[in-house]
Amino acid sequence: MKINFILLISVFFFSSCTYDSNETKINSSTFTKKSLTLNQEKKSHFKTLSRKKSEEIRSLIYSLNTKHVVFIDPGHGGKDPGAVSSKGNYEKHITLRASKILQKSLSKYKNVKVYLSRYNDKYLYLRDRIMLAHKVKADLFLSIHADASKNKKAKGISIFSLSNIASDAEAKKLAKRENKSDFVGNMKLKNNDPLVVGNLIKIFQRETMNQSAEFAKFVLNDLREYSLYNRGHRFAGFAVLKSPQIPSILIELGFLTNKDDEKKLLDTKYLTNLCETISISIVKFLKIREN
């Protein structure tokens, strides 16, 4: 009797195991089908975006009627490596590579001339970067960087323009330098009164800040349009953005401290896609300024 009972329990146990196994297979199959469907939808979405982007690029290639100069500043360089990932990837190398890709993306547009602050692993003072942009009479200034954070989950693209507080502080410093400032020389201010000079610089810089903020919005709109994850428009007192004449933004391409972002920043295909999107924003902004 005991043997029969044990056999009965065993049969029931193994039957249960078989049932669970089949149920697991069914659930696994359903999950796989859903994953495949999602992947197909994702691929279809990106194909649609790619076609749309190609069409927009074609529509903009001959859209500019006057010549424009875009100045791209690859952040850091030389003795200044910038952020360094856990895998040993240097920000200075990524920014240079991305800047060259952006230059190539812009080269297809008529009436756009592009200069870089550096073409190799060279150290430049922040002031020198701005002065180089003034030297080539740049219409736009873009500083390219990669971010870093103690929070490993932090990710995405950030667009910075100068804040009001930083702008006012910089205007005061420039006014104190009077005619010794190279910026003042570029603006050809004839008045030697520090108070007058300071107020004029504030006026120039306030207008440039407004244009910079507008330019940042153009870039952010296109990043969203083409599904590139971003952290929005942010404000900071970056020294490299403090030209009182040239609309300037700083782009943090992503976080080297985030594994997914780092992988993207090392991927030529991703950088090309990102730079093509930024180039669209640049041309559209320049076109608006022509009108």
C-alpha cells in the first residue's frame, strides 16, 4: 500500500514538473514573439526617421544665400585629457573625432565654411579658442564635450548656453580690462570710459545670449525629432561661451561614466547620426538669421 502511494505521489510530482516546463516554454515563446515585434517596430521607426532626415538634408543643402562661418571647438586636448572612462577612453579624443565628423557633415551644405580650434591632440587655453573664432569671423561657436558623473546612471546629451548671472559677471570683468581686452578691440569701441564700455559689452552679450539660447532650442528640437535622448537645455557660466559677439553653445555628447553612452560615443555610426542632426539645426538657425 505504501509503495503504491509513493508511486502515485511520484507520478503526480513529475506530471506537475512536465506541466510547468510546458508553461515555461509557452511563456518564453510569447516573450520572444513580443521582443521580435518590438525590435521590428523599432527598426521600422528608425528607418522612417532616416528617410525623413535624408529628405531634410537634401532640402537644406542649397538653402543658404550668404556665406557663413561655423567654428567647432573640440574640448580639452594635449595635457588636458578631460574626462576619462573606466576603460581608459579620453574625452579629448572623442571630442576631436566628433568635431571632425560634424565638420564633414556640414561640408555638404552650400555657403558653410567650418573651422576647428584644433585638428590634433593640442592644448589650447579657453581664451585662445574664443579668439580663434573671432579671427575667422565665426557666425556660430560650438564647443564639443563629453560629460562625467559619480552617478553611473546619468546619461544623455546636454545643451548648454550662458546663464544671465555668468554673463553679467563676465561683462564686469571685461569692462575693467578696458581697451586691453581683445574682445573690446574686435567690437571697435571708441569710448575709453570703463563704465560706458562695460554697459556696451552687456548689451552685446545680452543679445548674443538670447541668440545662443535660441540656437540651443533649434538643436534640442531636432534631437527630439530624431529620437536622440537628451537632458534638455541647461545654463552655466562656461568661459568658452562668453564671447559677447558670437552665439555660442556647449554640447555634452553623453556621459563617459555611463556604459551605454560610452559605447555610443565610440561608435562612428552613432556619432555620424548625431552630427548630421546637429548640422541640420545649424543650417536651419543660419537660415533664420538670413531672413
